[in-house]
Amino acid sequence: MACIHHGDRHLNVEHGETVLDTLLRGGVAVPNSCRAGACQSCRLRASAGSPPASAQLGLKATQRERGYFLACLCRPDEDLTIALGEDLPIPATVVDVAPLSANVVRLRLGAALEYRAGQFVTLLRPDGLARSYSLASVPGEDAPLELHVRVLPNGRMSQWIALELTPGMSVQLRGPEGDCFYTASQPAQPLLLVGTGTGLAPLIGVARDALRQGHTGPITLLHGAVTAAGHYLVDVLEDMCQQYPNFDYLRCALHGDPAPGLEIGGIESVAAARFPKLAGHRVFICGDPERVQALRKQSFLRGARMNEIFADAFVTAPPPAAPGP
Ligand SMILES: Cc1cc2nc3c(=O)[nH]c(=O)nc-3n(C[C@H](O)[C@H](O)[C@H](O)COP(=O)(O)OP(=O)(O)OC[C@H]3O[C@@H](n4cnc5c(N)ncnc54)[C@H](O)[C@@H]3O)c2cc1C
């Protein structure tokens, strides 16, 4: 049985447990959210012992070499000593919280963060609750960081953001993480940006960043929602179409009547009809995890190279454990 050494605590990993389970059981507050290796908010570093490769999936080679691992994926074969005081959070100040649609708010934060548009940060609530949000802002263009948060009916973090955060309040961030961002290596390459709901946040960031860096190839942003009411920042995106001849913006909705710029249908079928062939494209996909998985597979089967598909699935945390009897 492997043992986890955390300061003066020495905790045995019980059968079937991950390091995250073990530490939480032992009373160690580890930020965590999706518990599926997507949000990386439970990333830790082993200062002694080797985490299994399966706990380092999605980390950069430099991080793997330094012993970083994701506690939620880690079922260790040997004892691990957790490095303390790593990845200290970055302080941020709330600039404002404003509605973008009936169930999406824009949170703007002032923070000294180096990032790329489209990456994501993990927001930490003072009680340790952690959730990841993608960056819609573009460094160098927008001073505050901009996040688009879908407010879930009983969402612990999203309700807190929408109802309790006010200008001037302090929060903490970790990150940035993720490789869903634009690089200017091939300025004439066609780009397809496709996503649902608040998946628009990283996609609009990537599109603006690419245009700002002088991308000359066609850029198409396809935003899917359940109904047309779920499309937000429509005016901003339509203005971008007017300003940049190589930028195109399409909307699709599952239900409702078609209108100019709005198709009715599932996002996979609309994307497939518009882009039957994706050889040579760079594709960015964000939002609902099921749609991201389906669109990623579809993009590959239609010719996009796997290493030219960049995706962030907005995996939510498992529901809180029911109170005991
Ligand atoms: C890499 C990454 C990037 C992300 N980026 C964004 C982003 O830019 N914007 C954003 O809004 N979110 C984003 N998310 C999701 C975000 O991290 C949170 O999971 C989300 O805000 C919900 O957190 P919460 O605490 O409000 O809800 P929780 O209290 O965690 O509740 C979530 C629960 O709600 C349930 N649920 C899920 N969908 C619904 C629904 N439609 N109606 C009712 N219940 C539902 C799920 O079962 C889940 O258990 C991202 C996630 C990841 C991993």
C-alpha cells in the first residue's frame, strides 16, 4: 500500500482511492473540480517518488519531468512526498459582473497574469471550491481578464459568481492552463472554431487573437445553442464580420425557426454540412463535453490532423456527496 507524505501527515492510499481521495479523507484541502483530469485544478508535485504516467496525462513534458501530476488520476504504485507551497494562487480583483444572456454572466477580473486568449484559469473561492473558466480576453488588447460563466440552477461556484461577487472583491486564480490558443505559425491556414454555450468564451478570444496577429486565412466561428436565446455577443461577432473580410460567424440552434445567420440543427450536422472536408484546417472545439468529443472525432474523420485539433471540454464536477444518514 502506497503512503502519501504531506508535511507531517502520512496517509495510506486505501484500495481504489486516488491521491486526491486520500488527501481529502485526511483533511488536506486540495483544490479540485472535474475529477476527470480535465481542469487540472488538483495538480500537485511529488518531491520524492514517481507518480504513474497515467496521472500525468495532459501535462507539459517540463511539468512531467519536474514530478507534477493530477491527484484525481493518481493511483500510485509507490510512496509519494507532496511538495508544499507550490503553485501559489494569483490574487485577482473583481472589476464587474454583468449579464451576457439570461443564464450567462461576464466576470471581469484585474490580475497580473501572463496568458494566451483561449487558455483557462481555475477560480478559487475562499472556502477552497475550485472551478475552471476559459479566458475570452486577449492580452495586450483587454486590460481585465474576461470570463463567461454559465449560471447553473444549483451551481455552487456559478451562483456565487452571479449573486455574490461585487466590484473590488478579492478572489484567487491558478493557471493559466491549456493549449487551446492561436499560434501564428501558418497565417494563411483556414481556422474553424466551433463550440456550444460558454464554449464561445475561448473561441472568441482565439478569433480576436488570430485577427490581431494578422491571420490572413479564413476564420469561421460556429456557435451552437439550444435556442437562439442562448447566443450572446451576437452584435460583437457581427461587427467583427464587417471589420474583417476573412472572418465569418454562424449560429445554430437545436430548436426554433431559421433566420439570417441562424441555422436550425445540431452543431455536428451543421458543421458537417458547412465543412465536409477539413484537411488542412486547424480546428478549435470548446464547450459541452459530449459535443466536444463528437466534434473532435468528426473533425478527424473529415480530414483534420489530430495535432491540429485543439479542444477543451467543460467537464463539470460530480454532484456533492449526499449527507449521511
Ligand atoms: C477546462 C475547463 C474550462 C471551463 N470553462 C468554462 C467556461 O468558460 N464557462 C463556464 O461556464 N464553464 C466552464 N467550465 C465548467 C466550470 O468549471 C464549472 O464546472 C461550471 O461553472 C459549474 O460549476 P458550479 O460550481 O457552478 O456547478 P456545480 O455546483 O459543480 O454543479 C455542477 C453540477 O450541475 C450539473 N449540471 C450540469 N449541467 C447542468 C444543467 N444544464 N442544468 C442543471 N444542472 C447541470 C452537473 O451534474 C454537475 O454535477 C469549464 C470546465 C473546464 C474543465
